[in-house]
Amino acid sequence: MTRGSRSQEEPPPAPEPLAVAVADSHCHLDIMGGDVAAQLALAREVGIDTVVQVGVDVASSRLSAELAGEYDAVWATVAVHPNEAGRGAATPEALQEIRRLAELPQVRGVGETGLDHFRTGPEGQGLQEESFRAHIAIAKETGKALVIHDRDAHDDVLRVLREEGAPDVTVFHCYSGDAAMARLCADAGYYLSFAGPVTFKPNDELRAAAAVCPQDRLLVETDAPFLTPMPFRGRPNAPYLIPLTMRALAMAREQDLDELCHAVAANTRRAFSLR
């Protein structure tokens, strides 16, 4: 994954604040670029009190742990991203460092890990799966949440989780399955985190999945600077845009927004072990 500022476009305006604070369960402050404190302040103004900063390689995982140590409003996850793993980056030395970082108290999860059949062809998928299994083991050993990247690989991700046995907390980042898969994940006790695509007009199946997701298993995220919600798709994403996705989720579920925010806030704290 390319690090550094993603876009020089004008950032979208701040949306109407949420009355009940929630967390952005998955973002990449390091890829966004700019001042972290300023981004956290913008988010706080619209009701986003916490962001989960996600590692995608050893360097960004170290940075994630550092940011979480510096800012109370930042929690970290650490991992070698599946696309990096498919290129051979999940070496024994890299995984050993991820294991070390996962032990740190400010690190709340292991991820993003998983499988990506969109960007990685058959030649790298075996390496991805080996890395995924290693990250599952790290999550279990350290008692941290497992944060899954699943792109065009639903059946294989679920298969590996069955074969290895999922950790106590498993989060599907940027959930992209349908309602039937959402029910399977709910039965297994997995959390589903919804991002900007749930606001995109063609994604009726994704909204149907959000509608059937149990209230106590639903999270929200930006994946910033990617996947900016409507009506600002294509412009830089940031944690302060979470209210747009929260309102879309409430509409899809035909649920009171404040009630859903209370649930999402509690779910995020439970998933990432902050009681």
C-alpha cells in the first residue's frame, strides 16, 4: 500500500455533528498525511471521540503503536496487509515484530490481515493465506481483536477462520458481503464494520446486510483516506465524515440514529477491549 498524502483535493465540509459520540473503527492517519492532532480535533467536533489507527506493514504498525501511545483518542492495530503478504513481506522477522507490537497495551488489535483476491493473483494467494493464519495465531496468543481485510475472498476467509478457529473477537473491516453472509458472521459472533460504500447508490445488497446485522455486532469506519461516503465520493476521506455513514446505516436499518450510535460506541469498546 502506498503511504503518504493520498490527495490534494479540497476536503469535504464537516457534516452535522452526531449527538452521541462513536468511534471510527478503522482508519489510516499515516496515509492521510497532515497533522494528526488537527484531524482528531475535527473528528471530535462532530462526535467522533476515538479512531483506530491501522497498520499495514512493519513501519506503519510501529507508527500506529507510537500514535496510540501519544494520543488517548487513538487505538492501534498492527499487521502485514494481505497485499503486502502476497508479495512476500510477511517474513518470519516481520511477523515476529508484529507479535512484539501486539503485546503493547495501546495496541488493541491484529490487522488488517486476511485475503485479497482482487489485487493479488493466484501466485501470491498462498503467501496471503500463510500470513493470515499466522496473524490469527498472534491475535489468539495476545488476546487482541482480529481485524480482517476481505476483498473478493469471502468463502476462503470464512474457511480459514473455521480451520484455524477464530479469536474471541473477529472484526470484518469494510464489510462487503451480502445479507446471507452477514447472518453467517452473526451466528459465528463476528463484528461487521461498515464504511462509505454503504452510502453508494448501487449497493442495495450491502445496505441489506447492514439491516440484518445484529445491533450488538455492528461497527462503523472510514478506512480514511479511502472510500469517502456520498455525496463526496472521490474526495479525501477522514474520521470527521463518519456521521454521513452513521446516518446511512440508521436509514438502512430504519433505526433511531442516537440509539444506533449508543450501540456502535459500546460495540467498539467491547470489540477492542476497552471496558
